[in-house]
Amino acid sequence: MTLADLINWLQDTPLSVTIRESDWVFPTIESIHVAAFVVVVGSISIVDLRLLGLASRSRNADELIRELLPITWSAFAIAALAGALLFIGKPLTYTASFFFLGKMVLLLLAGLNMGVFHLFVHPRLDGPADRVATPLAARASGFVSLALWVGVVAFGRWIGFTTN
Amino acid sequence: MLDQGVGARSDATEFETLAFAMLESFAAWLGRTSLSNYVASQAWVVPTVQTVHILAITVVVASAVVLSLRLLGLVERGQSVGALTIRFARPSIVAIVILALTGLLMIAGEPTRAIFRYVFWWKMALIALAIVLTSGLLAALKVQAVWEDPQAPVPPLYRVLAVGLLLIWLAVIVAGRWIGYAQGWPGSPS
């Protein structure tokens, strides 16, 4: 069974047909997807702007990250689940969409950036609570993260304009 | 157009008839402006404007998330509500202005779309409610000890209001997404 067979099979499943053909199922799931990823991007940008030293300078960066990460992950789980359902509705359309594939690549890069940050940069953020400036590597992580998430949102929106 | 519209329905109130006629002439006027023609003629403008609109709402929702979780005692425990408001109020206000401007651009690009749908007016009502509620909540918190003292308790009513506020903003997002799917009023221009 090739990947193409799998996509074709998925397209014909009753779940896919229901999501695709109902008037309200797709918009409902999409609304949940948007509401959840807005929380994801919002909570991530608070951290990114702190890493860049542009906001929340009164807060210790490490503490701020520990507080916000559970919010980011909970919202991400909802956004990803809703996103998976949207994909199941139109797998043939999305696997052929440049902006969908591009969004997945950007998400992967954002995840990679986050992984690198937590492994190598986060452990160095153990300064006192009043330390405003973060190391250059932390600022770079914050900048790359913001840029990638803006890209994820933009590509996501373009999917809607280039597929139907 | 009007003879088939809401205004001509036998049970339409005078208000409905008048409001519909006003929206119709507003949409017709807006559709003739050069701004409207520009937005409609450039394929990249609408998705770009929508992307900015979504990025701006993330700022508002992130602020509502932090405020409600702070009042619930889950984040920012060492911070007074006053200090928190200073951090998040200005970005939120800037974001709301950007939301209004990008929203107007979207309406300009397709004047016959949003304003002839109930869900758009629900969204506007929810935004008004959220703004009034936020102002009221912050004004009420200002006279509480927790405005200055991070250790002071938060009265339960304020916690409920803050969570309600967050839910209203999420409802605004849902209503916004449905503008793209909802049916226009019968007889509305297209």
C-alpha cells in the first residue's frame, strides 16, 4: 500500500465524507481549530517577546516559560486534533496543496526550533528574576519562533484561498 | 433589490426595513470606492489582511488568557494585577485598532458579504460586550488590594468575570470564522 493508496482510502472513509459534505461540520471544526491555534500563537509570542527582551521584562524568562508551556501544549493538542479532522475531510486536496505542505514544514521547523531551545538554550536561562537581557542564542530562538509562527498562520490562511 | 429583501417581508419592522436599506446603500457606495476596487482586484490583499487580523486577535486572546489565569491564581502569581495590566493593556489596545482597520479592509474588499449576515452583527455585539466587560472588570479591580499587592486575594466574582471574558473572545473568533460560511439575509445584494 503506497501513500497515495492511503490518501485515496482516507478520502472515501465515512468520516471524511461526513466532514466534507456536511454544511456545518467543516466550519465548526475549523472554528475550534482557529480558536485553539490563536491561544497557541498568543502564548508562544509572549515567551518569544520575553526572549527578545521586548516584553514582560519584569518577569524571569525561565519562570514565564514554565507557566505558559502547559497552556501552549493544551491548546496545541486541540488545534492539532481539529486540524487532523480538517485534513481527514479533504486529504486529496491538502496533500496536493503547496500551502498545506509548506505549513507542515514550517510547523516542523517551529517544533525543531523549540526542541533546540529547550535542550541547549533554556538551561542557560537560570539567572536572577530581575535579569532583563537573555543570551544571544535565546533571542535568536525567540526571533526564529515568531517568524515561523507568523508563517504558519499566513500559510494556513492561504490554504483556504487556494483550495476548496 | 429592496422589494425582495428583509425590508419587504410582511413581518419586517420599520427598524429592519430602514437598517436594511441603509446597509444596502452603504455597500453600494463602498463598492464604488477605489479602495474597494483595489482590495478586490489584488489576489494577495485579502489573505494578507486576514493573516494580520488573526495575528492581532492572538494578542488580545493571549492577554485575556493571562488575565483570567492570573485571577485564578495559576500564572503570574508574583505579579500584581496592576503590573499585569500595564504589560498587556497597550498591546491589546493596539491590536484592537489593527483588528478594526483590517476588518474594515475586508468589508471594503467584499461589501456585500459580512454586513448582511446575522453572525457578523453577533460578532460586533460580542466585541462590544468584551470591551465593556474588560473596562468594567479592570476599573473594579483597580480599587482592590490585588491591584497593588500580588499576595492579596482575588474575589471569586472577578475570577468568574475574567473566565467569561476569555470565553467571549473565543466566541468572537468562532463568529468571525462563520462569516465566511453563513447565508446572507434573503434579498441581500451579491
